Amino acid sequence: MLSVRFWGDRGSIPCPGPATVKFGGNTSCLEIRADERLIIVDLGTGVRPLGESLMATDLKKNGVIDADIFITHTHWDHIMGFPVFTPIFIPGTKIRIYGPVSFEDDTLESIISAQLSYRYWPVRASELAAHIEYNQIRETSLDLGGGLTVSTKYLNHPILCLGYRFEYQGTSIVTAYDHEPFRNLFPTDPADPSYNEEAACEGELAAAEENEKILRFIHDANILIHDTQYTEAEYARHLGWGHSSYEWAISTAAQANVKKLVFFHHDPARTDDQLEELEKGYCTANRNMEIMMAREGLVVET
Ligand SMILES: [Zn+2]
Ligand SMILES: [Zn+2]
């Protein structure tokens, strides 16, 4: 069985404090389990408490921590927890890190391990006890063995960002953050001096095609974890920032026949009270689909 536990659900920057205790203040980190097998998605600050939990569970039980870690993209909120992930200091730990890079001369290893240099941190990457393997990936499908597969899809974000689709024993968990709808980048108003009818039509078609590809990627997912940093009204003021609205996530998930939709990548400025209000409004918006707000500690099974 596939399951996901949320250790960090915030976008952009950690936001601890009395106003965020219910939903949590840590940035992106998911613990996915395919039965016993461990998959981690993103190394946001939520990976610190996950690391402590693994020390008490996997290390005790198996004598070793073994994980496949998938990074959606290298924005800081998605990698900043790595230096405090305790298993990297434990001999015997085996981790394989997968993720995309936007510029080939910046390797995945150099971006992530640069955080462990004396400029930023008292321990250097070369001093880590764990065995760490880096794999730069793009749009692809990988067989992870034991019946577990993952496929990836380019999302719409200011840098190269991947959605992940994990499949195991006929069930699936899909991530689609940090992401916003693809849209026409050419002017569509004939009154605009730079309006060009042909370009406007092509732009519409290209955007529709890319959004269609996302629909196919998430189709029939048991669990979809989707970006919902904004409401639709807020999104109108943040076009091009690379994040979606609740409305978009619901309509996309419904069209794709998703079973369970989880709202994710909450705006760091959003308080518990505000998220509860949004939860009341949006989590009942579709009868055929279970909809929930990610919060630290939430576990969802396929
Ligand atoms: Zn982010
Ligand atoms: Zn980002």
C-alpha cells in the first residue's frame, strides 16, 4: 500500500509561531511509504523532524536508513532542511537523491551540497558519513524495483520543476507543486498595440496543450498533492509566480478523476484561522472527491 505523511506543507519560508501551530510552519517535505520502503519528496525544513522519526523507527528496526529522495526543484524552501537531516551523519545511511536542474553546469550535487560549506554551515559535505548518490533527471520514467515506479512531468514554475507520479500495486500518489496553469503569453486583446492574431491563437493552443498534458499525468490518481498557495482572486495578482489557486486545483483534479485531493504549499502568511476558513469553503466543493488541507502529521492512504 502507498501512503503519504506530511512533515512540511508551507511554501517559500518556514513560519513558526502561535498562529501556525495547527497546520505547521515547516516547508515542503513528504514521507511516502510503499509498504516498508521509504521515499522522501523534498528536503524542506520538515525533513528535520522526519529525520528524528527515522532514527527512532527505521534505524532501530533495520539497523540502517535507506531512502530514495526526490527533489521537485532546487528553490531554497525545498532543499534548506538537508543540513539538519540527521541520517546524513550516520554511517551506513544510503540515500539516492533525484531531481532536476535548470542549468547543466550547476549540478544537483553542487546545488544541494553547497549548503554544507563553511560559509553557511559548520560541517562540510565531504565530512558526511552517509553514502549519497545524486541523479539528475528530467521528464522520465524510472523503475525503482520491487514493483515501485515513478514518472515525472515538467510543471509551470520559474525554474525547472518536476511533478512526480509514484505507482505501486495499482495505486498512485502524484505531486503537482510548485505549479501554476500554463497560459497564453501573447496579448489576446485586439486593442493591444502588440496584438498579433496568429501568435495569440498559437499561444492559446500551446497553453491548452500543456494543461492537457498535466491532466493526463494526474489522471486517476488515488492521491493528488496540488499547489494551492492562492485563492483565485489572489492568483490574479500573482500571475507568473508559479503557484496555483484552490479553484484551479479542484477543477483540474475533478476533470482528471482524482480520488483524494490534498491542498499543499500554503502561503507562509496564512494563519491557522485563515486556513480553517478556506478549508470550510473549499474542502466540500466537490462531492465525488475527498478534499483535504495538508497539515503537519496528516497521513493519507491510497
Ligand atoms: Zn516552493
Ligand atoms: Zn519554487
